[in-house]
Amino acid sequence: MRKALFYMIISTFSFSLMNSFVKYLSDFPTFEIVFFRSVGSLVLGTSYILLMGIPILGNKRKLMTMRAIAGLTAMSLFFMSLQYLPAGTAVSLRYLAPIYAAIIAVFLLKEKLRTIQWFLFILAFTGVLVIKGFDKELNTTGLLLVLSASVFSGLVYVLIRKIGNSDHPMVIVNYFMFIATVIGGLLSINDWILPTGLNWIRLISLGLFGFFGQIFMTKAFQIAKTNLVAPLKYIEVIFTIIIGVTWFGDIYTIWSCIGILMIISALVANVVVGRGK
């Protein structure tokens, strides 16, 4: 468990740095950021797949393509939301995705939820209402963008569940990175801003942080029980808030903190309850 915790700390810190760099690069067009976030991971992922001799096209290609499009939509909307919201708030609201995934799975996969899980979902959404209702500084556009992003992220989880074990995880991620690179590149042509100086390093690092975040998260899930590891994902919120306050001077009201705490507590409890079924 100590090693799993170590891996999750590296993973969540990597994702936090990636999110913070995206916010720092908010002057760049969203799809240019999507392109750089994806192309770095695509190069690393493809190299790994070829090196390990894994079939690069996979089996359930239609589902993996759908997952990639849903993932691209979620990522683009989330990156847009970072232009309007403190990074910690955006990350917290994005983590509503498991709730949407559970609700979608009820209808598409015929999965069942326990009564207490519905209660926890209501608690999490109440946290959103607390943030929006009492934090007058919260931008409505950013809120709508990140909530939409979390819906598409929830759809991603359901599609991955549909894919199951028929394809290697790296192949599934690589489909996502390939489609995001192509579409992000095409949609950014007209608005392309040529990076200069340190911005080259910042943009290229997005793919590196994203890739290592995925790798170490996977390693953690491989060596420890899911119900112990999954709640550790929310360490990302803490890291992102700390970076946001120190780097960007983000300000969190007491109501924002209470709302974020309600959301994260409900989601962590849901992971524990859900795995105990």
C-alpha cells in the first residue's frame, strides 16, 4: 500500500502540474493546447506499444473511437473552463464524472445502485449548489463548461467499461491521443499561436505530465485494491489548490471550501460503498 500511495502521489502531482500549466497557457487557443497535450502522449504511447509488440489497432475499434471522441470533448471543455475558474474548483467539479458514469450505466449497462449511493450523489450535487449559490465570485460560464466536461468524462468511463478487457489499456489511451492530436491540430490551424521561449517547454510538458500521470495511476491500481487506491485520486484536488494559490493567487471563499469538501467526501464515500457491494 505504501508503494501504491507513492505512485498515486506522483500521478496526482503530475496531473496537477498539467492542469496548472494549461491554466498558465490560457492565452493560447484551447485546441492548440489540446494538440500539444495529446501529441506528446501519443509519441510516448505509440513507442511503448510498438516496443512491446502490442497490436496497435486493437479489437473494439468503434467503441475505442467513440471513447476517444467523448474524451476529446471532455478534455476540451475542461481546458476551456480553466480560463474562468480557479484550477482547484474546476478539478473538483470535474470529479463529478463518476456520478454521471454511474447514472448512465444504470440505463446503458443495466447496473444497479444502492440507496446510499443516491444519497451520496445528492450530497455531491448539494456541494455544487453551495459553491454556486454562496460563492458570488464563481463564473457561470466556467461552471457550465466544467459540468459539461464531467458529463462527457462520465460517458468515457461507461465506454471503457463496455470495451472491457478486450483491448490493452495503452491501446485505448492511444486511440484517444491520436484522435485528439489530429482534431486538435486541425481545429487550431486558423488560430495557431507560434510558441516562443519557455512556452515551448510548457506546451511540450503537457503530454509528458499527462503520460506519467496515467502510467503511475495504472501501476498503483495494479498493486493494491481498487477501493483503497481510488480515493487517492482526489489528492489531485489538494495539489491543484496549493499550486493555484501559490502560482496564480487563486482565492477560495469559505463556501467554496465547504462545497469542495462536500463533493470530495461524497465521491470518496461512494468509491468505498460501491466497491463493497
